[in-house]
Amino acid sequence: MPAPPAEALAETLRPLTDAPQQAAVFCDVDGTLAPIVERAENAAVPEDTSRLLGRLGRRYGCVACISGRSVAEARRMVAVGSIAYAGSHGAELLEPSATRAAIVPAFSTWTGRVHDFAAQYDVRELRLLRIRLEDKGPIVAFHWRGAPDEDAARTRLEGIAQEAEVAGFAIHWGRKVLEVRPPVPIDKGQAIRELVSRHPVRAALFGGDDVTDLDGFAALVTLREEGRLESIVRVGVRSEEGPREIHEQADLVVDGTSGFAEVLTALAG
Ligand SMILES: [Mg+2]
């Protein structure tokens, strides 16, 4: 599918741009705002994109970045203080006016147990495979992007995933990452529901590139079915390694982070 022409894009976004104070703009961070790079810690949001988000924050009823990273990480990367952040797939929420993130209590009680589980894998064997552990508060992520033998790394992590499940944790596979999470139903969709409940918006857009973003798409559909939202726009950010469902379920498909930046530009008017 070619990129949408400017007029078609403007038409799709009209429910938001016509009444921005009653509209919400939600977006994923990695792969949507920030290009995917070999090492997750080197990912960065382009300055122009941050500036656009700052402008949108002044114009729209609610603007939020919804990330698998911790809110602290997401805000450091995006570097806009005037918008909201939902981190760890919605387990943490940071409103623009708040100084501290709120953690969903059902989640925070598991933090110690998740850390104890991960600690046993912080070993030389995994480092040799170049599997990197990331502490995301109540979630621990095992990254294998850039491993010299990706198949070996993936196979080892399949073993860890099994052990995590046996130990009672939830697991989640993303783009070259395995996450071990509390067995509590938390996802980006719930973050969107929470944000919509806090802001009097009638239209909402969510842009994402990966499996976890499908929960965000689904939440928008449910909110519209419930009559809570009148209009929704699901923006699928296409990438080579992203799941097919991202474009299948999207109302609008764009190519990579630059394609999504064009959507932000159109929203800024
Ligand atoms: Mg992403």
C-alpha cells in the first residue's frame, strides 16, 4: 500500500483536527517515534518529532506516549514535559502535571518477584550470547537484537520463557525481545482506556508498530462500540519485522517513523 496522499491523510484525521480540544493523540515510542536501532538504549526520538509533540500537547485534549519502556525512560527519550506518558505497557502512568508516576498496585506488588527471577539469569552464559537484561520496574526484558547468533539466543530464551511460565509469570514476545511480567492483565489498551476516562475527548488516534500496539487498536474499537468515543483512527506503522496485523487492522498505514512524523505534522495543522 503506498503512502496516503496528503488530502486523504487530512480527511482521515479530520475528526481530530476539527475539534482538537476534544481529541486525544496516543502513540507508541520505539518504532513509531524513534527509529529501531541495534541497541535499545541508543534509540532516540528526532528533535523535530519532539517539537511536534510539544505543539500537539498545547492543541489537543490529551497527548500521550504509550511505551513498553518505563515512563522515566520514555520521557527521557521523547523529552517533552507537557504531555502524558504511560510506561511498562500501561503499568505506570505519568500525567503532565504529576511529578511522580503512578504504578498500578496489582503490578507493583510483583516487582520484587520479577527481579528475583531475572537475577538468576544475569549470568556469563547469557552475556556470551549477547542477551541483555533491561530492568523496567515490574517487568524485565531480555533483548537479543544484535546477538552474533540470534537463533542460539532465541532458543535459550525459549527455555527461560518456559521457566518463567512455570514460575507463574506472564511472558511476552516482541521485536527481538522477551519480557517477563507479572501475571496481571495490563496492556497498552488499558492505558488508553485509563487516559480516555481522565480526559473529556470524543475522538482518539493511536499509532503503533508492534504486537503490543494491537491491544491499543482493540481498546479504541471497544471505546467506540461503547459510545465513549465517536471517532477513532488506528495508525499502523509498517516495518519489515513488524506483525502483519498492524497493517491489517489499521485505518491508516504509514511507512516507518518518518511516515508517522507526517501524521503528527498533519495533526499540528
Ligand atoms: Mg513499538
